[in-house]
Amino acid sequence: MKKLLLIAFLFLASWASAQQVEPVRYEVSRWNKDQGCHFQSFGDKGGLMVYETEKTDKQKHRLWNFACVDSSLYETRSDLIPLPEKLKFVDSGGDDRFAAFLFMNDGNKKASDTLDFLVVSFNRQEKTYQTFWNKWPEKSVPLSVEVTGGTMMMALNNKSGNGALYFYDLTDNQCRTVSPSSSSFVLFQTEAFTKERCFVVAAKEYENKHFVSTSFLVYSPTGSLQGSYRYENIPNAALGRMVFRFDRNRNLVVIGTLERETGRKVNLEGVTDNYDKESVGVVWMRFASSVPDSKVYLFKDMPEIEHALTASDRVRLREEKLKLSKNQKAVKGEIAFQFLTPRLTDFGDLTVFAVEAFMPYYHTETRMNYGYYGYYGGYPYTYTVFDGYDFFSEVLLAFDQEGHLQWQQSLKFDNELTFELFPHAAEGACYDELVVASPYRNKLRYAAFDAQGQPLMNLQEEKLAPIYGADYVEDEYFAQMTRWYGSRFLIYGSQIIQNGSQPKPRRTVYYLQKVQYD
């Protein structure tokens, strides 16, 4: 049985036989809770750690450090680039030639103001940087940055809909603007494909603020439309969060969650950031012609989905099953989840759709109000307090090349409540096994499944190796994980670490940690 190895520092007893080995971590100081920090992966070539420093230049510009690390997490070069104050990191993207980082001016307070943005592009082959800036139209809301074929695509939404795409040639910074439609198109999700050299854009179409359909647009790096596809809603449901891929014949395949649709008017400004809707199933579709080949799978029809539910929902489901056994005319209820954006993993001839389920927690508090002079005996005032999000389960669905559901599994990680929505787990096909792992409190929880979806082990737990042996993690702000390359995974997070043997006994850091499944 294979397991995740936490690559550690080794010190041999004899100096003559000492050898340099891979470091476990790469750390940078976190000096401010609002400090910007981001990692852009280059796969087995390493990546670029971009973070805001405490330093400024003579013009009072903030110095950002662009640090290149190799696949062993050794820093190979570091460049300080001055950027104007009040710039906030928005998003980044990269391909085998370029990496691009988008920053937005956070100082614009009025909604009517035009927004300044700045892009830092890194030429991976020449090891050079370029910066350029421009202005967005009024009331623009940035969605994402994608890079492929030497082109950066930025997706922007207007607060009233009508999204637009900006294609920047990263060699000369020339821009082409494309508006997908004159109707109320809200750009929802984007993804770049290096092998196919194209961008995929999902746009939701509204009429009078009522959801109508979802369109999928395929663009070349020059901004030319290569394909346009449309998925009509089924009654009382709509396509939610989704992922894309291309099959062997270069047909677009989309797998997405199926959300409840009430038919009410929606606020177009908050469509892309709304994770409140509940999903009742999953849709697989392939666009080989004008009519998509689609298959719908509802959670209530999946026999193993019960293991993904919370304890209270499992009790409700069992009570419902008991009623159904006694009354054949009873209607089977829905099973629904709130999901983050899903992920895809190629696992042999299967495509594994992984999505994390969460739920918000609240509690109520009551206080007494006594008026200005404290008369009248007071009256109670009750209000609701948000406690955080509980990521209680990860759902795994394995599809074959024709979209048939082969198996379904789920995995539970005990997580603390978090106030932000971010991925808590990662998946990867390692050798002939599917590995699912999640970092938490300086530990790594993981499990593995075979090609038939059968678990190969119970949930395992390994402690993450520190830089110094006496390091103690006092607190953890966040920790998230991604598949890096091969059987390697990368953990990115922020911690407070204590070590009385160091000159600075308490340090707050952003960190990268490499783990390998063997």
C-alpha cells in the first residue's frame, strides 16, 4: 500500500557523507493580515511566488517580490518590482511561455469611477518582466485571468450584465475587445486549454433578470470565436458550477452541478459570487453537434450518496425511507448540497468529478434594549450571527468517455469552521490509484481508491515536516492543496509558528509545502 511521504530534511552523522536533499517548505514572512501573496504553478518546472513586502521605493511605490522556485522549492531568482500603493491582487494565469498577474486599484470608492488595473507579465524563457496598465469601463467587475498561446484573456462583467472579454498579446500588449452578445450575458466561468490552444467561456443568459440558458463560447488566442454552444434549462433546475474538457475528437465536454431554480428575478451583479444555491444533481454533456448529448444524474437516485450527508440529513433520509416502505404512494424527496467549484481528474479511462460540499452555520443571540433612559423594563432584541462555513464532505463521481456514471464515493474530513470559501482538498491520479488529500492544522489527511471506486485504505493522517525540528504551529489561518505534477502535491497556506530556539521565537508566514505519494 502506497502512502503520502512528507519529504523531510535529513542530516547525516558524518559531514563527509552529508548530501543536499529536497526541502519540505518554502516560507515568506507575513507582516500584515491584508498582505497580498499568491503562487502561480509551472508544473514540474516549479513556480512563481508573488508577495507584497514591507519595503517601498523613493516614489512610495510598494515593492512586490516575484520569487522563482524550482520543483524542489529552492528559490532560483528573486525580483523586486515597484507597484503603486492600494493595488490589490486579483487573479493570475500561465502557460508554458508566460505568466500574467492582474492587480486592481483598490482606492476607487465610488461605483461610477473607472477602475485602474495593472498587469505584470513574466516571460518564462527570457526571464524578463513587463508591466502595463489601463482603465476598465465604469462599474466593471473582474472575473478571471486565463493565459494560453501567449495571450492573456481577461473576463469582465458589468454590474448590470453585458460581460466583455479582453485579449492581450503578451509579446506587444496589443488588446482586442470582444462582447459575446448584446443581450444580458453574464460571464460565469472561464478556463484556458494549453494543448488545444483555446479559451472556454461559460456565460449565463438572462431576460428581464430571469435565468434562461447557459452558453459555452470557445475562443482562439487571437479572440476569434471557434465555437458556440447552448444548454437550455430543464424545468425548475439550472446549470450551476461546472468544469470543462475536450474529448479525443476535440468535442467540448461540460460537467456541472444542477441547481434548483426558483424563477425569481436575480441581481446580476452577484451571480458569479453566489454559492447559496443548492444542487440536486449533476449534468454531463458533450457538444458534438448543435444538440448536446446530455445525461442527468440526481443525488436522490445515487445509492451511496447517504455517506456524504451530514448526520442530521442522514437521519431525515432514513426516516423518509421508512415512510416510503410503508406507503408506496409517498414521493421521494430531493437530496441537495451547496458546492464549491468542482474539479476534474483523468483516472485511466475515467473522468473523476470532485466537488466539496459545505454549509453555513449561524447562531442567534438576544439582548435587552432599555431605551434612552432605561425605562419601560426593556424589550428583547434577537439577531443572527454567522459562525462560518463547514466543509463536511467531498463527493466523487466517476464518468466513462460516454458520460455514464460508473461509481460514486464520498470522503469526510473534520474541518474547523472557516469564514472564507476556499478549496480544502485535492485529488490526483497516482499510478493506478486515485488519491484524495486535505491539509489541516499541520497534518495531512488522505485516502485512496481503485479504478472501481473501492477504498484501498481508511483515512490516513501524517504530520507535515517543519523547517526546524522545534517548530510548533500555534495557529493556522488557512491551508489548501493542489495537484502539482506526477505524484506530487503542493500545500499553500499561512501559519503562526513558535520556536524558542530561534532568534525570532514567533513568526507568521505564508508557506509552500511539497508532498509526494509513493
